[in-house]
Amino acid sequence: MARLTTSDPSRPGWARVRCGRGFRYRDATGAPIREPGRLARVKALVIPPAWTDVWICPEPGGHIQALGTDAAGRRQYLYHPDFRARQETAKHEHVLDVARRLPGLRDRVAADLELRGLQRDRVAACAARLLDLGFFRIGSPAYREANGSYGLTTLRRDQTRVRGATLHFAYPAKSGRERELTLTDPAAAAVVRGLHRRRDQDPGLWAHWEHRRWQRLTAPDLTGYLRERSGTEVTAKDFRTWHATVVAAVGLAVSWPQAHRSATARRRATARVVRETAAYLGNTPAVCLASYINPRLFELYDQGRTIADALPDLAPDSVAPTGLPGTGPATERAVLDLLTGP
């Protein structure tokens, strides 16, 4: 990997200037950039043409290579490939740490779900249980207002139904995609049923009774609860990343008896597994592959190493309440052993 330096976008950098249908570039002094090597580096960044107010790092090793404002007025960044790779490695190492802590976290969540009433810890435990089971994004009021899309903590009561121990969710998720999900969990269903019955004017699902009134349970409240119960920072994306990795690991293991025959068969199996995992997440296959599934799975797969040997021995608890076969605690242990082994 290249030696990286810390970029400082507050300092003068190179600028992009519209010129007819294309662009010209100027250095930090305002002089035109004509040197072929510099121009080639800028073009290799593939800065989106729609970006305005573009700043380009003069240093080839800067961790931020460029930034600009997109059509929606948001500042966007292009990072050095080596910086992205290091960030991805650190992310997946953190997710593996979260996976090691999951059994203890789940035990504490289960204990809180046994509490009485709709107090903060019981309601937060219910949200944590659903976050663990349902591949949910956490949600934010700002994103809901701007895009009309919902995550777990911004769900409305009318976007959820409870029948016995079964919960059904139907709501517009990220990018306006309609998402429907059915989960079976008696403890969570009991809490959601109680939340449906509360008498207040707030259409939102999540609230807890404190100081003689209903208070909303927000995304920061939920992440705070997860931090308290796990002893580390845990986010909705950590759950989604880990579960995507587990689902993909099962798919790769199941495919191995046929796919081991050729590299072409393995590529096709990999593409199919990524598509199936992306469908569970509600992402595109490209995003699922780039941001969620641990890439070491595919390296090990090409070496013929999967959790296939563990699959015949998985106990009934390997079927999670989501209904996805082979994604319960026993499978998670096998995936964790595979990814952290030599």
C-alpha cells in the first residue's frame, strides 16, 4: 500500500473549471495544470461531472483525493483506494469483534425483554432484538422527512402488524423500495403489541413510559442501549454486515459441491450468492459486495475453505427466527471460526 498523508481540504488545492463540454484544472496558485502526469491522475479519479465546487488534493498520497458538491447540495468525498482498503479492513475487524460479543449481548437483551411494562430497557431490548433479526437500517427523522423512507426507529404503528408471536412489517425503505418482512419472536411481539395499544397521538411505533409520560425511543437511544449492553460501539450496519456475511457463507458452502469443479462455476456461484444476500439486505449486489460481505469469505472460497463441513452438524438453533435456514448461533460460530482462523 502507498504511504498515505492526511489531506486538509481547508487548504488551497487544485480546482476544476468548466470549459465547454469538458473541464480544465488549475493548481493551488491558479495556474493551469498541463503536465500529463498530473492530468492523468486527475482523470483517473473519475470525479462526477455534476459535482460543483470541486477541490482536488495536490498530493497523490492524500487520504482524501477530491471532494465536491453533488446535485442535491451534499458534500461528497473521493478517498484514496489504499485508505478505503484500510477502512474496510478495520470495519470488518470491528464487526468480528461485535460477532464475538453477540452471545452475551443477546443474553442481556433477553433478560431485559422479561421486564414488566413498557419501560425504556424493555422497549430498547425489543428494538435491539428486531435489529438483530431483521436486517433493518436504524432510520433517522431527517432521512424520513427528506426522502419518505423509514428505518427501524422511525417506523409508524400502522407499518407494523402483530398476530400472536408473528410480526409483519411493510414500509418504504431506502431509495423508496417497498420492504415487507415477517419475523417470529414471542417476546418482541408482546412489546410491539403493547406499543400499538398505548394511548397517545404520536403515530410512531417506538416509545417508552418514563416520568409519567410517553417518550420517544430514538436512534441515539437505541445505539446507547447497545453500547451499554455490549461494552462496545454497535450499529445497525454492524448487524447488517455480520448477517450478510453469515448468509453469504451459508450460500457459498452449499454451492461448493458443484462449484469446486471450475473457476467459472465458482464465479457464477459467487455472483448468485451476492444477489441473494443483497435481496435480504435490500441493497444492490454491487453495494452488498463492496460494503457488507466480508471479502475474506471469497478468498477462502477460492481456496476451497467454507463452512460446508459444519452444515450437517448444525443443531435446530441454526434456523433463526427470520426463517432463514442456517443463520442461527451455531452457523455464526462456524463463520467466526472460519474468518478468524489461520
